[in-house]
Amino acid sequence: MKSLGYIGAFLGGAIAGCALGVLMAPEKGADTRVKITDAVEDFLKKHNIRLSRKEVGDLVDDIQDVAEE
């Protein structure tokens, strides 16, 4: 169970770091959100994690909200 916590923390940090990097790029917000969503979907596919497109979008929105704070 402890290793699941480490994996969750790693995934959260990796996704947040990726999102922050992309959010700092000088592009339109809509283009940035599409890029983040695509990057998250690629990451999830690579690690065989299944989420719907809506769940990924919600995750991206949550990351964006945290990044703005």
C-alpha cells in the first residue's frame, strides 16, 4: 500500500510539472489545454491507466486551477 502512495505522488507531481511547463508557454489558453489533455492521455496510455476523455479534461482543469493559485 505504501508503494501506491509513492506512485500516486509521482504521477501527481509529473502531471502537475508537465502542466505548469505547458501553461507557462506563450500560447492561447485553448491550445494549451488541448496540449495538456493530449500529454496526459499519452502518459496514461503509456502507463496503462484508463480514464475517460472527460475525466482527463477534469484532471487538466484541476491542475490548471492549482497552477493559477
